Amino acid sequence: MEVDLSEKPSFWKALKPPLKDKCGELLVSLCYHPSNSILTITLLKARNLKAKDINGKSDPYVKVWLQFGEKRIEKRKTPIFKCTLNPVFNETFSFNVPWEKIRECSLDVMVMDFDNIGRNELIGRILLAGKNGSGATETKHWQDMITKPRQTIVQWHRLKPE
């Protein structure tokens, strides 16, 4: 076998993020009722969640924090779904948020893996907010909720690792 050392080797790298960074997706609906100052989030379901347990599954649940700026105000949690990467949550949470404060608040949505021993682990999260959402999809979802009051806006979101 002959090797020509005068040729420069070519290197390439895949532009897609590696699969290990994929945390899964979460289907969320948002609705705001300005007349009674109620912000409603429904966590419908998740798909393709990252496995955190040795059995290749996770025990997911969702934690939602209502925040004003950086300050956490109120927390809600779904039940835990055992041994699944595709849970159907169908959980609705309502928060009292005055119209004049809706642009200042955000919802920090964390999909967690429950562990009997040790700490529960973060699978992935999104920040739903009008200004500094965790991505363009999250910011647009929030803006759509504000510009279309009393309408339920449903959107899939890719979970971020942090």
C-alpha cells in the first residue's frame, strides 16, 4: 500500500449537534385572560426525552416557576410518570398575573427525572418570556399569547440542557 504524504488530508465535521445533546421536546399551550388576570399554561406531552436512568428510560415530571425578572414567585409540579420517554402530562396550571405585569414575567419550565436515591436530574428546560426567552420559539409563543388574548396557543418546544 502506497501513501502519498505530499497530499494534505481533508477533515470534516458534522454541523448537526450530536444526539447526546438532544433533550427532547415539550408540547405546551399558553393562554392569557386580561379581564381576570389569569395566565394559564398546559403541559400536554413530551416526546423523545433524554434517558437518565440505567434502564434506558426516565421518570419525568415538570416543574413550572412563575418569575418576575429573576425572582421566583410561585411553583407548580406535575405528577411523576414512571419509565417513559414520551409522557402525556395533560396538566394545567393557572397563575394570577395583572395585565400591566405580563410583559415582565416569565415561566421557567423544567422537565426533571425523579430519582429515589440522590437528587432529581434536569432533563431539559425552556424559558417562556416576552423578552429573554430561551429561544426564538419560546419568545414568539409568549408574544402570540399576549397579542391573542383569550386564545389558547399551542407550540412544541425543544428542551435545552441548561
